[in-house]
Amino acid sequence: MRLLSKTTMFYLLISVVVFGIGGIVAYNLISDEISKETDYYLDTLLDRIDRRLESWVERDIDVTRMNSDRVHILELPSGVQTDPVFSDTLALHPYLNQMEIMRKLTAVREIGGRTFQVVINDVIVEKDDIYESVVKIITRLFALLALFLVIGGAIISRYLMRPFYSTLDRMDGFEVQGNEPMTLPNTNIKEFKQLNQFLARMTGRAQAEYQSLKRFSENASHELQTPLAIAHGKLELLLSGGPLSEEQYKNVDSAQQALSRISKLGKSLSILTKIDNQEFDPSEETNVTELVTRCVEDFRELFGLKSLNLTTDISPTVSIKLNRHLGSIMFNNLFHNSIKHNVEGGQVSVSLTHEGFEITNTGHEPTRPRTEMFQRFAKDNGHPDSSGLGLAIVKEICDYHKLDLDYSFSDVHKVSIDF
């Protein structure tokens, strides 16, 4: 969920609480105000009736003629004048012709030696009506506020959050292996300015550390190859310098194999490092048919040395987005594994279609779990001299190009790549 949407939801939630409390307060205030105004009106009406009674009593006019739907005057035998008493009562509504809650004022007046009870009724706004009105007002106000929050928030955020979204776009296109520092947009918002300053420092430091690590890896790889070549050359001179005993020959041969493994290991780790650093172009269009056909020809002699029966089903003109150099390494590793993990006189089958690539070979059941096959330095117990990086490199190349890689064993080893 976007920041704006989540902020708007929180504001709406707060608004619900505020409007709910405000509705209760408004209901109580309106109810009290209506009651006060009604009582004030009845009290004013009572004053007018008192003056009218005095006039009518002096002129000996029948006061019962003042009675109406709202006013009822009753002459009492005797009594003492009392203050007005306000109360609620049920009375017949003059227009609706039904019983309604009304406000009643009762008072006893002594005028001209005579005692009169004055009762005044007046229709008041019912609490249910007040409640419905308050709910309608609050609901409309909340809907209006929500509309303005959503629309206004979207408009304002497009202006306020523009530097932030621009920074995200720059970060998305940032490449740590590049030499140019990342340029971030100018903004007068303090928080975004601090964010940009922090990102500029971090990306600059990341680029500097990457370049330093890259130089170290390249120098280490280069410097490592030199003493390895020297050691390998010395051993070759030792072999050609004179007769060696069988034990000496075995020691020299073992040393040469160890040096060869170290050299291959260095090259494999260098490839993995470059893939991790995204130094290859994955959008290159490559003719996979050509790569696979070349591997078949390059490894045909090795298949013959181990008496392996090779069958191929290669579709012509299969092209996908694959870095050519990495593709060559990937298929070479798969062909090499099909020989290395095979048995004398075994079978190898290669299939290439527009949907994917598949290579199967006979061999012993693997001693490691299937989930560990693509891990780095994962070695089968039957091949301790392996570097354990062949399938790991294949996995990294497939992930780099977003290709699906799968391995299974059911009488034969099968590695498939889904294009």
C-alpha cells in the first residue's frame, strides 16, 4: 500500500472518531438549546397571558374563552400563586392528530382576588428527530471531508512527494559498478533533502568500495595465475629433466592436478563475482543453437574417450536473450558434467527446442540431496576432486537471465532449462 493511501486511511479513521464524539456533543448541545428556547418561549407566553388575565378580570370577561389547543386556564376555588413548573407530557398534536411529546408549563396565578391555574403546552422537537438530523449532518460532513481528503491528498502529494518519487527513480537506475556519482533532485523539503544527502553518501561509498573490491579481485586473480603458471612450468621441467621414480612421478602429477584445480577455481570464482556484480549484459540476443552445436563438436572426442553414446535433437535458429559469453560457460559446464558424472559406455542425450534445453546422462545416483545440487562447493562423494562450482555457476547464470533451471534423477541425471 502506498504511503498516501495509508496516511489517508489513518486520517479517515481519526475523522470517524472525531465526528462520532462531535455528533454526541452536538446532539446534547442541540437538545439542551431547544429545551431552553422552548422554556423561554413558554415563559414569555405566560407573561402575556398574565397581563391578559388581569385585563379580562377587571372587565369581568369570561377567561375560559382564552382556552385553546395550547393554553388551558382553570379557575380554582382558592390557592396561592406559584412559580412556573416545566415538565414533559403527552398531548394530542393539533395538526398530526396523534399523541406527541410536548413541553408543559404549569403555574397558579392570583389576579383580582381570584385564583387561576394556567397550563401551556407547546410542541417540541423530539430527541429522535434531533438524533436523525445530527446523524444526517455528520454523515454528509464526513463524506465531504473524505472526498476532499482523497482528492486533495492526491493533488497535494503529487506536488509534495514529487522529489521523493524522483529519488526512487534515480535509485532504481543506480548501478554500483558505474563510475558516475548518482545525481539526486533538488528539494526545499528538509526531510527529503536529508534523505538525498544520506543516499548520495551511501551510493558514493558503495561505488568506491565496489571499485576497490573489483581491483583487488582482478589483481588477486592475475597475481595468482602468475605463480601458478611458474609452478606448473617448473613441474613440467622436472618431468622432462630426467628419469623420475614412480613415486616422484605420482607426486609431480598430483601437484600438477592440484595447481590445475586452483587455477580453475580462481576462474570460476571470478565468473561468479562478475555475475553478482552484474557486469554482463543480459539483454543480448544469442543464437543458442550455435552454442549447443559447438559444444557437441568440442566434446565429441571426450565422449568417445569414455565410450559414451551421444544422441542429439537440436532445433535450428533457437535464439533467446542470453549473454553469449555466459551462455558458452553454462553449456560447457553442463556438457562437462554429463561426461564427468557418467559411467563407462553410458548414454548422453541433448535436446534443444524453442521452449528450453535438456541434457540427460546415465550415472550413479547422487549422494547429495536435490536441493543442494546448485549450492556452491557442493561436491558428490564420488568426485572429491571436483570444485563444486559447475552447477552453481549454471544456476547463477540462469537466475541472472531469469531462466528456470531444474535437476532431477530417475535412473538418469536430467538438467533442464526452461526458456
